[in-house]
Amino acid sequence: MTKPFLLVQLSDPHIGATWADGDSVAGLRAAVESVRRLPDAPDAVLMSGDLADNAADGEYELVRELLAQLGAPFYVLPGNHDHRDTLRRHFDLPGAVGTPVQYAVDLGPLRLVVLDSTRPGEDRGELDADRLSWLDTELARAPDRLTLLALHHPPVSTGIAAWDQIGLPAADRRALGDVLEGHPQVRRIVAGHVHRTMTAVLAGRGVIGVRCTYVQTRLSFNSDVIETAAEPFGVAVHALLDGERASHVQPVD
């Protein structure tokens, strides 16, 4: 039987965080061990933002050390707690100082395109004209390659006011959808930020946000604040076989 290509997605470890009841380092270690115990090893790993809570060198060094234990190539993108240039330096990422962290890589049958949705110094996200132009050009380079788009802020409304206030503006979400309309090879969009599993649709493409390895957030549509919840950690496993893809959420012990 043919084995699918497996991309494991972890998100929001917030190494160094102390603002919630939880051990950020222990959480990421547990997630890594959980992935190591999967019957099938990942072919690649994606960390979708907020690697470090304070953007300190030691925090990034620890993340890199733990991800290396998975024995697969790993790729990262910035979250609202990350510092672009510090992240770029520790993970050998392309781009000039101060610019968005954006790149594309070919992973076997899949092309991964990383889009920077952060607004430095703020929790909310942003997709300005320059970033969307970069994305349009980058996608045009490989129109026949099945593509997964990754960014930190989910490009959809969550329905939770507290999260939507620090998400991507509606105009930016619509503009991203307009770009994607011209690139049917983008079949899935993955994100982090919301510290829980959620799915949605943008421009006909499935969107999935994954659980955090630090603390989860409570599902509450009537609260003006973000609340944490004692819920299991989780990672996503994106499987690609014969041009079809499925995303699984795997709990962390």
C-alpha cells in the first residue's frame, strides 16, 4: 500500500510564557514525544507561529532543539509574539532585515507557501498590498503544484469577538480570497493563533486552525475576553496521497 506524504503541524508553544497555568516547555516536549510515537514518521514539520513568548534567543534555541528531535525537515513562520529578525536568524530564513518572513519550499508532492500575517508590536494581523502581491507572484511560479498556504492568523472570522478583534481585518481576508481565486492549486490553508481546532472556508479552500501546545482557549461566543480551558493539547497531521489530502487532529498525551 502506498504511504501518504505526512506534514505534521504544531502551533503556538509560547516558550517562556507565564501568563497561564501551564508549562510551555513541558507542553512542547510532550507534543514532540507524541509525534515521535506516531506509527508513521512525518515527512516534514510546520510550526505555525508564536514559537517564543518573549522573542528571546534562548526560547528560539529551545524550540529548534526540540523540533530537531523529530528527524524531519521543519519550517516555521512568525506569530504575533515572535520577532521577525530573531526568528529569521535562528531558523536560517530568507529575507532582508525588518521585512515579512515569507518563503516557499517544495516538499515532495506538496508545495508549502509561508505568508507573514503579523503586524509588528500588535496582536492583530495584517495582509497589506505588498504581501498579497508577493503571494500572487509566488503562487504564479508553480501553478501546477498542489499547494498548502500557511500563516499565523486564520484568514476567516471565528465568530468569537475576542479572537476576531485580534485577527485579520475583514478587508484583508477578502483581499486574500481574491488572490486565491486566481490560483486553484492552493487546496488548503493552515493557521494557528486561536489555540483551538477550528475549520472554515475561504474562497472555496478549506481552512484549519490547530490546537496550541501551551494552553487551549475556551469556546465562548458571549465573552469579551479570551479564556483558557483545561483541554488536551493537539497537533495536526496533514496527509497527502494521489493528489487528495486529509487533515487529522491528534491529541497529545
